[in-house]
Amino acid sequence: MRPPDVRIGHEGANRAATRPRSQNHGGRGRKARPADDFAGTVRRLLGLLRPDRTFLAASLAVCLISVVLSVVGPKILGHATDLIFAGIVTASLPAGTSAEGVQQLRDQGHQAQADAIARVQAVPGEGIDFHRLTLVLLLALAVYLIAALLIFAQGRFSAVVVQRSTHRLRERAEAKLSRLPLGYFDRQPHGDLLSRVTNDVDNVSQSLQQTLSQIVNSVLTVIAVLTAMIIVSPLLAMIAVITVPVSVYLAALVGKRAQAHFGRQWAITGRLNGHIEQMYTGHNLVRIFGREQESAATFRAHNDALTSAGFRAQFVSGAIQPIMLFIGNLNCVVVAVVGGLRVLSGSLSIGDVQAFVQYSRQFSAPLAQMSSMANVIQSEVASAERVFALLDEPEETPDRGSQSDTPPRVRGEVAFEHVSFGYSPGSPVVQDLSLSVTPGQTVAIVGPTGAGKTTLVNLLMRFYDVDSGRITLDGADIAGLPRGHLRAQFGMVLQDTWLFDGTITENISYGADDPTTEQVIRAARATHVDRFVRTLPQGYDTVLGEDSGNLSAGERQLVTIARAFLADPPILILDEATSSVDTRTEVLIQEAMHSLRRGRTSFVIAHRLSTIREADTILVMDAGRIVEQGSHQDLLDAGGHHARLYAAQFVESMSTLE
């Protein structure tokens, strides 16, 4: 079921977002962590995997067995090499027992060959023992096959862990957006915000999928291979290990430089998305004012900066792999030379050296593989930092009360008691404002731009919390009421229409829970939506695009009015609700609104005389204060602010109506 505050959330946010904010009113929380903590971000990423630790443990166990088998494989193949070598050597010896053949070689001074034959117990005169060789090769085949199957299973477990973790990350990001104060959206470019929730989360998901199993496999392989190398030859193992600190130092040195470039890359990506989003939503105005070239130039600047940052990030991080490959190849050369000398001295067999060369490759390959993933990891961490920065933003103050604190049926009595508020410290928008509205009363709010009219509505719906004073609903302080339940008492129609990608029926039904078709049509008829919907090919099933280009501005406004009509709220807020319709349609809407307002408290923000002259009370605001209050005729007779506004703005409208 839709949360009760969703009804007005999008439209209220769109209206309020027209004024930039700099203060986190209504939100207290942890201070956002600086987005340059690589180690801290990695720890938080690993923390995302914790709920799936069972699958993670299974992945580690399967990976460990696979690595052990992969390490055993070269030793088995080394034994096969010894069988072939011993068979070739003993083929020219006189027939006899293995011990006799070994002794004969020792007598001839062939110590290394004698040691190799002793290890495999080759029989002189019989040549290669193909039966034993076949069994050894089949064993090696089985070991490698099982290891491959286990790696496949590990990939399966890792995929489950990664997808579930990123699923939770998306849910946390979406839930966070619903808890952020409106001021955050006023300050944050929408394109950059969307980039964090979509591009950055997707990048984290894909990077985790690529790196998680590979990193685990690489680390375990390094440990297992190092253990095997020590068992085979401590001297050669020491030579192989010497290169590790050098590799790690060089990789860290290059990676540190690359990380800054990746962070800049994703920050520019957010700015580029913000520009594209703004230009797309306002493409008509861009064309009308002939700003295509300026828009294209800004796009090129962002695009060039993104290309430069991406090139630097990829180029710098890409230097890690060649460095690691060079060190690995150098290590193999040293191991081969020293191993050959050990064979000549009789300390190692040829099979052991062959196995060790394979181990050396296995040892350096994971290091090179991890270095090749450096750019992926750094890009992943840069994206994760941006997502975590969003998750760390201060939230709205928690609701202090519960739904039971509110009367089951709101009567609509509203009072402002010495309310003061400013979007930023030292710049008050509303100052010591007091107002009392009785149930069923229609209050019109007029005044020049910036007088605080819309701010009054934002405070009433707790999009922002007051700095001082209080606002009450039916005698209860709204600061102690749950926001969702409070906002469910309001129906809102704004000048900036908001229609989503769906049918006309779905858009009208958005303000109510599971209305019937008859209720939707009744609301459409009452607000004169039905008369133009009937002319559309699909009628109420007509799909509206995101910009609702198949409806005129006035028709879109009528649909939002029908939505409020169907919601049937106890309190109405009409913020320039008829500014987009023609005079004739406005008269029809006023008739519908008069019926809709009957028995309900209504707040009307408007400039048209026809909209406000029938209000019970007109509030004239200026600089955040109520400077006049009374009926339309009383305020005209007083000759004050309202009379001057009337003379300046409404004479032409009055003559048109008459």
C-alpha cells in the first residue's frame, strides 16, 4: 500500500525546490564522512556482505578446496615428469632391481639421475612405466577437473552474495531518499543525485561481481602456493617471496595516484548527468531562447573533462599490470636458473623444478591479476564513496508521536503561533507569524513574490520545521505528529503539474487507495476532465508520457485537480492551481472547487481575483509577515496593500470577467 505522504510529496517538493536552500531544517544526523577514505569505504563494502555470510562462507570453503587441488596438480605433474625421465634413463641400464639401478648410477657419478630414479622406484631395463604414468595423469586430470567445477560453484555463490548485497544497497538508497529533508533536494543537482542511485550503485554491483571471487581466489592461491613452494624448496621460496614487497609497494604507489582520478571521474559523471537532465527537461526553453550552442558547449566541457579524467584514471591504473608482469617474469627466470643449479647438485629432481616453475607462475599470476583489477577496484570504491556519502546525509528529525496522537477525523482547525523560519541562518523568511483558521474556512494568501506564501504551506506540511513558535492542527502540535499521517490530511494542487508515466486513470487514482472506476470517472466529471478524455482515442486508458506532451498545460492541470478531488482530504492547498487554464475553464473549475471546498479548510495561493475574492479571509503577506487580513471588500475599502495589488493586477481580469 502506498505511504500516505506520497500523495503530495513529489508536487510539494517540485514547488519548494524553486528556491535554493542552505540549511538542514528538519534534519539531524551523523555528519557525512569525507569521500576520500579508501580503507573505510572498503570496510563498509565488506559490511554489505555480512547478511549473506552463509553463502560467503560456502564460497570461501569451495574456493579453498579448489585452490588446494590446483596446488596439488603441479606436484602430480612433476611426479609424471620424474617417471618419464627415470624411464628414459633406466632404459639403457642392465635389468635389475630399482636399488641396483640406483647404486649403479651412483657408482658412475650420476647422482641427480640416481636420486630421481630412487624417488619413483624405476626398474632398470624396463623403460617408461606407462601404466603408472597413465594413473598419475588421470589423477592430475581428475584433480584439475574437480578444481574447475569448484571454481564454477564458487562463482555461483559469489553471484548470490553480490546481487543480494547490491539489492540491499539500492533499497537503502531509495529508503534514504524518503527520509532526507526537502532542503537536501534543493541543494543537490537532480542529475548528480540520480547518478549516485543508478550509475554508482550499478558500478559497485558490477565491480563486486568481477572482483570478489577473483580476490578471494587470488589471496588463497598465494597462501597455498607459498606453502607448497616452502615444502619443495625453502631457498627457491625465499627468492619468490623477495619480489612480493617490491610488487606491493609499486602497486600501492601507482594505485594511490589512480584513486584521485577515479574519484574525479565519477564526480564529473554526476555533473554531466545533471546538465543533461536539466537540458532535457527544459529543452523547449533552450530552443526558444536560442541557447543550443551554449548548452552544447557546456556539454562538451563536461564531456572533455570526463574523458580526460577517465583517460588519466585508466592509464595510471593500467600501469600496474605491466609492472607486476615484469616482476613475475623476472622471478621465473631467477627460479629457473637457481632450480637448474639445484638439479645439477642433486638437491632437487627435474620434476620438483618443473613443479616449482609452475608454482612460481601460480604465485605471480594472482598478484598480477589483483593488480589488473586495481582500476576496477578503485572505480568501485570511488562510486561506493558517493553512495555512502548519500547514505550519511542528515535525515529529517524522527517523528516524536504516533498516529494515535491524532484525532481519527481531522476537523481542519489550523493555528500558527508566533512562527519564525528561515532557510538559512540570519535570513528569516517568516517572522513572528500568528494565524488562526477555523474548520471549513477558505483562506486566500496573496502578496508579492518572495513574501513567504509558499513557505507558509511548506511549514504547514512539515517539509521544513519551524525555527521558533509552533503550528497546531485541531489543537495538536504538528511537530509531535507522524509526518505521513499529517500529510495524508492534505490534498494539494500546484502550479507545477506532476504527472507520471501511466494512464490517465492511474494518474487520477494516485491520490486515493484503490478507487473504483466509477469513483475515478465521477471525479473526472466534477473537474471537467471527462470532456476532453472522451475525445482521446484510448480514453481513460491513454498513456501519458513523462512530460505529458499529449495534453495541454490546462488539461494537465485539470488532471491534478481531479486527483485532489478523488483524494477527498479534510484540508486543501491550492497553490496557483488555475494559472494554466483559460478563463472559461477556470470558471468551471471554480464551480468544482467550490463544491470540493465545502466543509473543508482550504488554503488558496493565487493572484487572480476570481480565485480569491470569494474567500472567507484574505491574508496579505509581505516580507514574511501578515500585513493585512480580512474579506476582499473590507480590504479594498481599507485602501492598503491588497487594494494596491488589486489595482495593479486585477483590474484587467475584472473587466474580462464582467
